[in-house]
Amino acid sequence: MTGIRFRCSDAQFARLRDHRQGESDLVYRDGKWFLYATCDIPEPELTGPAGFLGVDLGIANIATTDGGDRHSGKCLNRQRHRARHLRARLQAKRTKSAKRLLRKRSRKEARFAADVNHCIAKRIVTKAERTGRGIALEDLTGIRARVRLRKPQRVTLHSWAFARPGRYIAYKAAMAGVPVVYVDPAYTSQMCSSCGHVSKKNRPDQATFRCTSCGFAEHADANAARNIAARGVADWAVSHAAGRGTPMAAGHAA
């Protein structure tokens, strides 16, 4: 099949023109046609970062940076809550039309979540690129097995695609030439980013951090992101031999 016209942005056209590899697929989905094309894009050379932008990934807030920028997950969590109830009703009917609608709603929910995560990842990578920093993320491998929560919270955790925002950030960062490091997540939420004191009592509630040692107070997610940023600086220094360029400082550029 040849001579089929399609629409795309100027950036997408340039990418297809310069980097398309192999065959492309024309797919009909939910009443629309989509062109799936594979592009092999060389990654830019990574430069030494002037510090790291710490990013805390969560449920209430999908992502929070060490500068205090919070990307809320309320709209996503509301949609997931509605979708769970709708799935339960449709599954109870067990009809062909109900199963068909269930598949359609599932795809719609996945597309909405992907779009939200893509937008958040783009904003974070753009900020890191603009300020000359790398990005530090927690290594969340095995988080579902490690975390102990009450039953309603477990439902939310297991429906949370916690790895997806991190993956989106990582691949967008690679395309922009922004280094990404994964740090040990232990005690990032309980440790004071000002004095280093670690205590469960530093977290009087989910959103609040108040150090019982030095009195430092901050939004809990922003405090965790500051700890992640500091660990990113330390891990990068260990993994890259000393003497390569200017020493790096853990700044919090806006």
C-alpha cells in the first residue's frame, strides 16, 4: 500500500525523515488510524552535570522535585477510582457488550495515564536540561514487596504504575543528553535534608516533614527529593573518577 497521506508535527516529520528504521505499521484503533514507525535515534553525549535534580515519585503526587515543584496525581487517582468501580460493574454482567466496553475503557484509561506521565516527564527533563543538572531517581525495584500498607492503600499501590514515570523521565533524559542516576531509597522520606537526622517521628503525617532534631520543616515529598538529589551527587562522584572537569555541587537552581 503506497501513497497514503498522514499528518504529524514538524519535529515528528524530521525524526521520521532522519531516523526511521525498518517497516511501519498502519493500525486502526478506537475509530482512528495510527502510523507506528520505529526510529533509531543516536543519544547525545552526556556532559558532566552541575548538580542533580532530585525527583521523588509517589501516589498523592506523581513527582516532586527538590525545588518544591509538585506534579499532582489527583486527576489520575480519581479516574482510576472511577475505573475500578466501572470494571467491577461490567465484570459482574459478563455479557459480550460489557466485555467489549471493558476493553475500550481499559485502553482509554491507559492512554490518559500515559499522557499525564509523558507531560510530567517532559517538564522535569526540560528543567534539568535548562539548569545544566542531571536527574536523580530512587531505585524502586521491589517496592510492592517492601512496602507495608493497609488494604485500601494496597489497592492504590498495586494500581500505581510506579515504574512508568521513571521510565519516561529516563528515555526523555537520554534523548536530551541529561544524565540519570538511581539512588538507594532507604530513609529518604524520614531523613532531614538539612541536618541528616533520621526518625519516623519526623513525619507527623503524609504531607508534612518536621525534623525533631533541628526543627527544619518542609513538604515531605520535597524533603525526600532533596535527599535524593544529594545522593545523586554522591553516587555520581563515586562512579566517575575524580579529576574529570570541575567539581560538582548539589545546587537547587530554579
